[in-house]
Amino acid sequence: MRISRLYLNARLQPGVSLELPEQASHYLANVLRLGSGDTVHLFNNSDGEFSASIKQASRKRVTVLLNEEIRKPAPDKLSVHLAVGLSRGDRMDYLIQKATELGVSRISPLYTEFGEVKFKQEKRLDNKLRHWRQVAISACEQSGRLSVPEICQPRSFSDWLAEAPESVKIILQPGGDTRLAELPVKDALCALSGPEGGFSEAELSLAEQAGFVRTGMGPRVLRTETAPIAALAILQACFGDI
């Protein structure tokens, strides 16, 4: 039987009893129908992963006792900062989910010239950020990751570009001469990928002035949610832990 993994935003250490948040309690008690004596695994961004025994379980409240540490935290072999033009519908959810599974460290959504997604109401933006972060957490729970990638607040292309810190910077662009496997990557990289309409020539020019190198993905033109996922898989195979 597969043991469920749950992310918990709390300090984890052996011998400590914790009351789980309502959503996690509901999932364990009502969806999985776990009860006293059953085992779950808990993790956070800093303390590793722990085995925990359920002490008490009701419809809205589950209390667990933390047991031994089963996995220690470890730094990622490759840190990838992925900046993407905002896309419509479920495309961003899919991108965040799969990028998390493939070990992305940070995702920066961007407002771009040809992008059609704009958040004009602060409440709508806050709700969307919470949703994206939950998508990333769920992907970590499923994939075995111990660290949840940072999902940044959307920014304009030009504002974000001025602060991109990584030394190796690429822009995924059809026709780019540089291949992903040929990049001088050591342990960190920033990858920039466009929305459905791609980047404008002005944006491409600004990115190149900021040190980004046009990098191709072969003879095929990939969709906005496919290109960064394919790139992450190649980068992890060449420089990471795949």
C-alpha cells in the first residue's frame, strides 16, 4: 500500500504531536479514510521527510505523532529559474505541475506584449497565486520532492528582466542556434519561455541585451506549455539528476 505524502508548513522533528490543517485532515480522514494507527509521511522545505502515525482522526481534525526522519533535505544538483509568459486556462496549471515534477526551483510568471492574461483585480491575483502554489505543493506530494518551488507574483517583462540574476540565461526560441546540451551550465540557469503568441521582436532584443542567448528546441515549434517542460527534462538529463 502506498503511503500518502503531505506538505506541512510547520517545524518537523521526532516525538512532536501536530494537529494537521483542516484541508489535510479532511483529505486523510474523509477521502483516504485513514484512522488511528495509520502512517503518513510529512515534509516541508527545510527539515526533510518524516514518518508520522495518526493518533486521532475525525471528519475535520487529524492529530499525528512524528516518528523517525526517513529522508534528509538535500540541495538540488541543478537550480532552474523558469520565467514564462502568462498563458490562458489550464495551461499554467499544467506547466507549474510538470515543471515542479521536473525539479524547477522558481517560476516567474510574466506579462508580455502578446500575452492575453492580465490580472487587474488584486483579489483575483491573490486567489490565482494561492491556486498555483497549491498546484506546486500537490505536485511535490505526488513526485517525491522535498522542496516546493517558489511561485513569484506576476511582473512585467521589462521589470523582471532587469533583475534576472543567474549567469547562464537562455530564451527558448524557434530557430535559436545554441543547443541546450551545449550550454556552459554548472549548477544554476535561468530559462525564459514565451506565451501562446511568443515574444515580440522588441522583447527578444531586450532579452539579448540583458545577456539571454536564443536557444532552439529542434525543428518543431512547441506549445507554450510544452517547450519549458521539454527544456527542463533535457537540462536535468544533461546537468541535473536525471
